[in-house]
Amino acid sequence: MSNANQRFLMGVFEREEDVLAATNEARLRGLEIADVYTPYAIHGLDAAMGLRPSRLPWVCFALGLAGASFKVWFEFWTSASDWAINVGGKPWNSLPAFVPVTFEVMVLFAAVSTVAAFLVGRGLLPGKRPKLASPGVTDNQFALVIEETNAAFDIDEVSEMLREFGVTHIEERVD
């Protein structure tokens, strides 16, 4: 619901099974699903909406690997080149000694960078105000928002389809 002068039809449901079934049916009918608001994650909703798999695991892997690589290079450079100190006759470039700290740095880089990538990718920057479809959607309601893409969009037909799945409230909005 981001672009100005767009029309949306919102249906509010009481049960997760209803919103999941309505989302499946809306997608099968070729309707443009703008978003689905739920108070908690619903298994299978991403497939019902036709969303692509997230690229966040690849971001996590790449940045975790980058953090571990940087840390190994830095520790090797520090202990063998820049600050070479012979401690108990051990070699300066002992890679097995670097493993525990490398793992910890890898997890730190992966976790922090994944959270940052998620927040930036979704536009959830500090100070952004939430835009809720319905006041109870964060407590006990589920909302399916369908975009009216063209003049052939039949509100009555879509409303009837939503009623088949136990919609409690239907509202048309212009953003």
C-alpha cells in the first residue's frame, strides 16, 4: 500500500484458516494481492501469496563468510607479520588457534548484517510509523488486502468470494 491513488479492497478475518484459504482463492482467480496482515506467522501463507523464496539466507552466508575471512586474515597478519611474538615456541601462524574466535566473529557478522539487510530491504528504518490495515490486526484479526488493478475489477464478485471464507468486515480504501 505504498503508491498514491491506488484502490484496495480489504477483508478482515477472525481465523487463520479463513485468510489462508481466501488468499489461495484470490491468487487462483488472478487477483493482485497487495499484502496479508496477521498477528503471527502463518505456515504456508508465503506460498499462498505467491512470494519468491527470501534471499536473506544468501546474504547471511555471504556476510558471515566475509566476516570470517576478514578475521582470519587480520589475526594471521597480526600474529605473524605485524606483532610477531614467540609464545612458548608455538608457530606464529597457527590456524587451529584461530578457529574458536573465527566462528564467533562469523556468527556476529552474519547475525548483525542479516538484521541490517532485512531492515534496509524492507524499509523499516528508524522513525518509520507503522501503517496498519485494521486496528485489531496485531491482536487477533487477519487482513487480506487486494489491489484493484484495473477498471474490470468487480468489487461485488471479490466481496462475494471473501464472504465464502467467513470475512467479518470488507472495506474499500484509496491510498
